[in-house]
Amino acid sequence: MIRRFNRFELKYILPVSRCAKIIDELKHQIPPDRHGGEQGYPIVSLYYDSPQLDCFWAKIEGIRFRRKVRLRVYPGEDITQVTHGSIEIKQRINKTVQKRRLELPLEQAERLCAGRLSFEGLDEMDTQVAHEVTYLSRAMDLQPSAITAYWRRAFEGQEENAGVRVTFDTYVASRIHALDVVSPAKNRLILPADFCIMEVKADDRVPEWTTSLLARHDCQLNRVSKYCAGVATLRDLKVMPLALSPGVPQPLEPGEDQLSNGTGQPLPWFVSAAEPSALLASAVAPPSAEPPSSEPPNG
């Protein structure tokens, strides 16, 4: 598992039908990553924030230097069987994204995010990350804020394309209740099921074939934050919906075919078909505070 990296991230919101065409071309350049293969895998992340939502507002206000802490798991089909999680500090400085990651047994990961974990037994690099998480937790009074879940297909470059990673996230959903990362609670769609968030990630520069591919399919850059979109939608905050762009409709109400994305995929286990209002009514204030068979993917 790569524990530290710097890279550029370019994000796009596209119809699933267009992403399918992009994938058909992309497969001739870089292969599917070894963790999910052609099918992909679910990702569930618990985001921490201050009681005043400082991390949320830093993104909304466009602060150039900002950090956030999340606990991420790769659950497969049964999230209740997850035993380990990856704590990540995601930091943005202008256009560069830096990530620092530490994998721990789930109970230890939750204690670290609450600022209560001893660093005994950690190596030097993990200790540095643990110190930073502890500092942020105590200085900002971090607490569980929101969970995001989605299905990801990923492609990862090798050899001359090393450092290039392209991901496609569908069934993007969130919740602000049941803030236990391994709870089987359902999530509300925050992006229509027939839309996808595509991310192009590169360590150094984006290859020329990638920019040509994006141009051929008329891909326009978007500001996208799944965490902020979930918080804004579920808390009904009157801010620009960061996970929606011009031409992207709001998710439909149940009964209006919102759960089909045109690929024939069955509805993922983490998405709820319940009325959104029922989920909102069950929302509560955040509480006080088997990994996959292979190592976690690199973002």
C-alpha cells in the first residue's frame, strides 16, 4: 500500500453512457486495477469535521490550503465483516492533492480519529500520520460528520503510463445518520444514478493521449466534493451543490426510475430505495466519537 503521494486530480461529471464510451477507449491504454478488475468495488468513507463544519466550509469558500480526515473501508458484499480501515489525511495546496494514509484495525482507527490512540508499535512514517490525525482531532474537536458510499471502477497505468489513474464512481450516495462506518445502514443518492464522477489522477503530468481522450468526449472540468455534496443535500444547506454542474439533474424521487443507470447493474446494497424524507427524519446528531484480501487501492 502506498502511504504517501502527491498528485493532480481532474474531476468530471458525465452521463454513464458517455463514460462507457470513454472506458472502451481507455482500456486500450491502461488496464483495470488489480483490486476491482472489470467489475469494480464499493467504497465507504466516514468523514470527520468540527462541530462548525470547518472542513466543509473551507471547501465551499475555496480555501487554497485545506485538510480533511476520513476513515475509508473497502467492504465487499458484507460491510459488517470489515475488520480494518484506512485513515487518510487529504490535503490540498492550490491544485496539488497530497494524501497520507495509515491502515489499522478498525477499533484502533476509530480511537485514533477520536484523538485517543497510543502510537506504540507504529513505524516512523505511520507515527507521523498518527500524530497529525491526533493533532487535527484535538485542535478541531473532530467528530463523525457524514458517510459517503459509491461503486468505483478504476484503471491504473503501468510502465510509460505509471502514475496515471482514472476512476469512475457511480451510485454516489451519502448519509448523516448511523455514523458507524461498518453499519449496514442505507444511503441516499446525491447524484442521479445515470451520472458518474470521473477522476483523472496523475503524479507528474497528464499524458497527451489522456487530454486527447477528454477532448474527444467533450469532458468539462467540474468542482466536485462528495462529502460537501452529501452534507449540503442532507442538511439542506443553501450553498452551491458542488456535486452537480450545469446540465446535471437532481436525483429523482423514488418511483421515477432514479435507481437505474442504464448499465443493467443491480442496485448496490448501500443505496436506499426509501423516500429521502424518511432518511432525513431518522438523521441524528453525530456521536462523540476483513480488509479486502489485498491491500487498499491507491485512491
